[in-house]
Amino acid sequence: MNSNAPGQLLGYSIQFSRALYHLLKSGPEDVVCIEVLGDVATKMKSKEVLTEEDKSSLNNKPITDKSIDLWKTFFNWIVSVKNGSLNPQKTRYILYCNKSGRHSIVDQFSDTKNLDDAIKSLQNAREKLSDVSSGHPIWDYYDFVVNQNEDLLLQVICRFEVQYGIGAGYDDVDFEIKKKHVPSSQIDFLRDKISGWLIKTIQEKIAKKVPACISWEDFDHQFITLFERVRRRELIDFTLESPPDDEDIHNQVKIRPLYLRQLDLIGCSDDEIVEAVSNFLRANVNRHKWIEEEIIDEETAADFINKLKGFWSSQKKRIELTVNYLDDEKKGQLLLEDCKSRMEKIADMSPPHPTVAGTYHALAEEPILGWHPTWEKLLSNL
């Protein structure tokens, strides 16, 4: 295995987090691209362009004074200016690094505020690299940039900025999401949802051999509803991305936990058993995630359960009084269906579809309630 493979993979994948960061900062009629005018670029409504090169490392600062990546980056930018791809007066140049280090030439370039500052920083760079000659690995890039195209380099430096992040670049993404007044407890969910969509969209565009660009309008259309849901702290179904797999369901069916044996007592079909397992697992995941993410608290969860128990009790009495001509299995099936179809809210929020049924199965597992009229006696004999 190539020992550089993990670092190379990070180098490519970090473009996705940076593209997402720029989409979150973009506005109407802006377009964010990957591998079009740089690693990541934003073509703005104002006709200005933000072009970014991304450098990453698993260990140390990826850009040093004598690193090929540094001078190759400026080389590529100046080539783009010379061939007309970029207008230096309408372009912002960003070099993104996922790790910082001691202050160096790249930081001095970034600190410039005007042409005089740029001239001073370039002179300092010449002095620091006075020992670089034609035999050095950076020479071809350095010579082209500093010696052959000094005027263009100074224009680029005046509009240049180095930015530092952490790891895979998602800390900056999370910060931009938080600025949109998204509750902290739901940032992870929203970021992962957006990231998945962006990666899929970019990959599909590349496969079709079309520019990997996403407009602000496409981004806004895709997630405006999601942003609003999250801001309202709706009960998001965390199992949509990772539903129970067939093995999990099969294992539950095989070991026959108590809530399934309760269904056996009223003659439920195999399909109903599988549905019950899926609802039970989904409701369990969501209930724990909602509490963990502080969308609801333990008191709210307990109130929801008490309401379900109260409805079960009242329906059980109604069935005994109104349809006592049915056999016990049919009474149990009717009670189960009534409870499964109950529309019960949690803190005035409508939970995902499996929640009520899955929570009833959890209560049957404890067992706090059951479906067969004599479920307690029957279970004690099992």
C-alpha cells in the first residue's frame, strides 16, 4: 500500500468541505466550483472570482518557505493571469492549509494591505531564499514567479490571503451553519446531510463530464426546507440515513424478544412481525438521539410515554365494552391497530411515523402493557 495514500485522500476530500464552506458563505447568483478555476472557486454575481488552492497534511504545516506547493500555487495563478483565465484586479486568491505553524513567507504575503507592503514582503522573501539556485526543486516555479513575473506576482499578493483550518476542514463549516441560527444540537445532522448531497452532486457532474459547479440557487432550493425544520427543532428522523438493516431485523425475529412474543399471542403475521421490529428499532434510535441532541428532555419523553399508556388503557376498556363478541386474538389485534395509528405529539411536534408504534412495542417489551386481554397471565406461563 502507498504510504502516502491517506494524506493524498485527505488532500482530495478536503475540497468537499471547502466547497461546502464557500456555499454557506455565498449569495444569490454565486456559483461554487471544484477543479474549475482552482481546487475550489466561487464565481460571484459581481463578476469577481474567488479562487482557492487547498493544501493539507497529516502532521505538520503543509506550506513552508521552500515547499514546492507554495511556489507552484503562485506559478499556476500567474499562468492563469497570463492566459486570461483570471483577471488579477477581479480575483481574490486564497491558499487554505489544514494546519498552521510558525510565521513564514506565505503569512507575510497574506498580511499585506497595499502595494508597498507587497513590495516589502517580496523583498523579504528574496532575502530568505537567497540560497535557492537552479538545482533546487522549487527553482523553476520560484524563478518564473519572482524573477520573470514580479509585477504580476505583486498584483496577486495584494489580493492574496492564507487561511488555516483544522483537520478535514469541517470546523469552519460548522461555524457557518451556527451563524445561520441553527441549534448547536442539530449542527452535526445538518452538516452531514448537506455534505452527502454535495458529494453526490459533484460526483454525478464529474461522471457526466460537466463542470463540477453548484449554484447558490440549487443549494438554497435543496436545503431551505431542511434549514427551517432544524431551526424549528422538529423531530428529525435520524434513521432515514441509516435504517435498520436486514441482519438486525433477522436477529430480532430469531431471538423473539418479549414484544414479539406479545404479537404471537394475538396471531400476527410474519409481515407484521417484521414491521414491528423495524418500528421498534427506529423508535429506539430516534428516542435516544433526540435526548442526546437535547431536542427533547427526559421529562418530555416520559410525558409522551404516559400519554401512550393512557390511550392504551382507554382503548382496552372501549374494546371490552363494545366488541366483546370478538375472540381474544381479534380483540388484541384491534387494540394494537388502534394504538399503532394513534397520532400523538411530542412537545407539540409530530414525530416520524414509526415512533408511536415503536414506542408501544418498547412498552410491551418491558412489559408495561400488552395486547391480548390476558397477556400478563399468558406471558407468565411462557
